[in-house]
Amino acid sequence: MAGENQTLRQSMIRLLMGYIPTRAIYAAAKLELTDHIGDDGASAGELAQKIKVDSAALYRVMRVLAGMGVLREGHSGRFFVTPFGDTLRKNSPQSVRDFAIYSHELVYDSFRGIADSVRTGKPVIDDFFALLRANPDQEAVFHAAMSNRGRSETAAILEAYKFSEPQTIVDVGGGNGGFLSAVASSYEQVAGVLVDQPSAIEAARAGRGGPLPRCRFVAQNFFEGVPPGGDTYVLKRILFDWNDEEALRILKNCRWAMNSAGRLLIIEPLIGAPNEPCPAHLFDMTFLVMLHGRLRTADEYSALLGQAGFRLRCVVPTESDVSILEAVVA
């Protein structure tokens, strides 16, 4: 029994120290560490000269990264980037570097208040999006991270769900247009309408989300309305930011804009089964401490859709963290 208890204790301590590996990954992302390591590898001393840091301290961080499989340390003291570590490179197709920076510069500190959020049921930040609008540098970090994460899941979405053409897709709250750009590039007869706040529309016009042929831009608050005339309306990672009352307002605005033959796609992670490890359960904690929304089950979305005049037709899983909930007019 003593040995078993000791093992349990050690396992819990390892979990409690889980912030250390993620902070090491953040340091690597911030310092562009993997971008400075070529195919021939590099020693800590060589890298320290390039990025102007202390070589001994850098080696200690790289040793941690090698233990996680981000880097591989060779016998000669040179480090190499693994396929896993390639995801921290800026220009990798699988890059999550911007999301790593966002996670640790905008999200990490908020978790100091998680106990208070549990006591009150309220986030530690009163209005996260107002905070972003008041801080353009942080807003830029946020949009870069969302685009970063979006690129990694868009391929899985397009593989799992086929868009008929020709049609007009209205991407509500579509950020810098990354998802709509991918759809328009895959379906040559699809036209698009990108709807978001002015700062996001400006980024989309500048091409930060990719080319947007056959698309028009609408700077509009989706709580106030949604442009009519679309065949398919997309809410990708939108509704989980808001409580049920606010989510219902967005859904009703989409219903008002749609014709009877239209369809609505809600693309979000779904809460998983009890007692099973699920990334959505962890992700839901960020909503607890930072936003007024939450992740939901498919049944909870079905109930909200019914109140807004929709019927949930099907749920399509993808190889990424999100599922696609297809709804039609009831």
C-alpha cells in the first residue's frame, strides 16, 4: 500500500508540474528556436549566439524540449528538430507557434483566478473582447492564434464535409477569412461573404487569412444582424464564446437572414463522455476563467437550435478537435 500511495503521489506531483513543459514550449516559440535550427542541427552555443541568449540556460530548456520529443539531442551535443517540433516553426503548414504565444501571453495568467471563477461562476475578465479592442497588440496576437489553429483544422473539416456548388457561404465571425479562403480555394464556384468586426475585416482585406476570390466583406456585429442572401451560414468557433441567451441571439439573427432552403453549420468542439480524457473538457476551462460562454454537448446545441427555429439534422465528426453540426430550418 505504501508503494502504491507513493506512486500516486509522484503521479500527482508530475501533473502539478505540467505547467513547466508548456512554459518551455512557449519560450521556444517566442525565441523562434526551431526556426533557427537547420537540417544539420545546432548546438546550444551556436543557437545562443544567433538569438542572443545565455547558452547554459538555453541548453537546460532544450534538454527539456528533447525529453518531450520537440527536439532530439545527438551524441555530439547538437540538437535537431523533430516532426513534432516542426509545429513550432513559423512557416510550417502545421504551425501552432502563434497559438503557443497566445496561450501563454493572453490565457496563462488568467488561470490564477480559477478558484474565484469556481466560487462565483464568473470569469476573471469581465469582457475579454473589449479588452482585446482596447489593446491592439494583444488583439493581433489573438487573431494570429485563431488563424494558426484554424489552419490546422480546416483541412480536416473540408475532408469530412462536402460543400455543394454553386452557392454563397456566409462566414459569420470569420476573423481574417482563413476558413472562407480555404473553402473558396477548394470550390471554384462558391462565393463568400465574410462578416466580422472592422479590425478582422481589415486583416482579411490585407490577405492575412489567404486569398478571398469571389468574396465580399461586411463589417457587422453579429448580435445586431447578419447579412441575408446566403445559402449556407457558418458559425465556426463562435457560439462557445457566449452564454445561452447570447448564443440564441446569434442563432436567431442567422435564422432571420436565411431562406427556408438554407442550412447552418456550427463548427465547434463538443463535450465528450463522462470519465474519459477529452481535450474539450480542458478547453472548456478557458471559458470558465476568461469568457461567459462554455462548450456544449450535441443535445444542448439541438435544444438551442430548436428555440431559434432550426432542426439539427446531423453531427459530422472530423479528425481535428471540432465537429460539424448541420442544421436546417424547422
